[in-house]
Amino acid sequence: MRVPTNAFPSSLINQLNQLNTRQNRLQNQAATGQRVQWAEDDPAAMQRALELQSASRTNSQYGKNIDFLKERTTTSLSAIRSVQTVLDRAGEIATLADGTKSPQELSAYAGEVDQLIRQAVTASNRQNRGDYIFGGTLTNQPPFVLTENADHEVTAVTYQGNTDSAELEIAEGTPLSVQIPGANTNGTGPHGFLTDSRTGADVFAHLVSLRQHLAAGDTAAIAATDRSALGKDEDNVIYHLANTGAALGRLEAASTTTTSRASELRESISRETDADLAQTLVELTSTQTAYRAALQSGANLLNTSLMDFLR
């Protein structure tokens, strides 16, 4: 059978090209540690890796949402505790203000309550990343605004937020909102922090009433109305303290789950795309040896003359 004269050189070049391509690919894998960089390297593995990377990005967003909500919740807890401190002291004053106190003492208590009101307004207008946290979805303005009389005493505190709340997903199909409206008089929806018609809480109105009764020396009104009203305020604040603490615990658990999931996804992506360095180096050495052998064999055959066959 007659063999074309260019058959062997063409076959040799093709083989050398294949070995060179494989050699380059293995060298790149050894240098980068990546077995799959292009779809043609391993289409099935690349598809799985892309799906895992998409899941990783989604999981990362859940983690960012959780971190944001944890930060917001921690800020809320601090503000709630501040208001609780205010109410604790107001309750003490309401108890101390009995018929045995002089007008001067009652007036001093009234001045202290006025400062407590301002302290509660400051706590309730707390911000997180520039957003007011107790105004519902109206986060760009202070939710509580106080009104003073000519003597610079607080006569009222007005709520200018809403009762809406924004949610963020902390896991697939698991939205969560940690927003607490400063006031809710609708009788439905989330409980208001300072004012809630269902619980009878109305912190600022009750504190203003206490201050006015102290200034007037009306200890009977304090005993009859202010003490029980402040009790409702404290119960409502304790409700929010418990709920917010529970939300923080839930977020901590979700954060742990998200961190664990991120580690699992990284490992899965690594299994699909990372090169086994030891195996890669063995294959690279074998390919380099084959390449050199092919070069040497090709050179020997191409240099063989017709006289070598005749001898």
C-alpha cells in the first residue's frame, strides 16, 4: 500500500499540537490551581460551578441583609432600654410624689420629668446609617417632634411617622422586618413603641400629664391616674424589649446558618473547579515526556534516508 509522503509529517504535527495544547493546559492548571476555567475544559463541571456561584451570591446577599438587620436591631434595643430607664425613673417619681412632699420638691420633680421627656424624644429619634428607626418607612425625618410653651416646658410630643415596615429576606422565602413604628393608634398591625391603642400605652402624653400634675402639686391625680398609666407604658416597652431581643436571637441563628452555607458552597465550587496539584504535576510530567519523545522520534524518522532502507 502506498503511503503519501506528507502523511507522517502531518500526523506528527497534529500529535505534537495536541501534546503541546495539553501541556499548556496542565501548566496553567498547576500555576492557577484551577482545573476548570473555560466551558470547554469540562462543560458539566462548569455548569455546576456556575449554579453554585449563583447560589453563593444569593447566600452572600442574605448575609448582608442579616448584618444590616442585626445592626438595626441592636440600635433599636439600645433605644428601647433608654426609654425603659426613663420610665423607671418616672415611675419612681410618681411613687415618691405623695402628700408628704413640699411644693418645692414637687416642682423639682416636675423639672426632672421635663428632662426625662426630652431624653425619651432623643432616644426615640435614634438613627441607624442616617435612617430614623422608629418612623416606619418614613426614615428621612425625625418621627417625634416636641412642642414647648413660653416657659420652655414640653407640652406635647407629636408622631410624624407611619406604621409601615420594610422586609428583607434572611433566607429563601423567609422575609423579616425589625422595624418598630413609634406609634400605632390603628388597633391593627405592629405594636407601637411609645404609643399603642391596644395596650393603652402613650408614653409622652403620660409623662406630660405627670409633669403637669407635679407642677400643680396634684398628688391625688398622680396616684389616681399617672401611676397606672406609666405602668401600661412600661409593660409595652417590656413587650418590645422581649420581641426585639427575640428578633436579634433569630438573626444570630440565621447568620450562623448563612456562614455555614457559604463554607459549604465554597467547598463545592472548589471540588468542581480546583485542580488536584499532585495529579496535575504527574500528568504534566507525563505529557512533557511524551512531547519530547514525539519530537525525538519524529526527528529520527524524518532524517532517515533512502540509503538507510537499502542497507
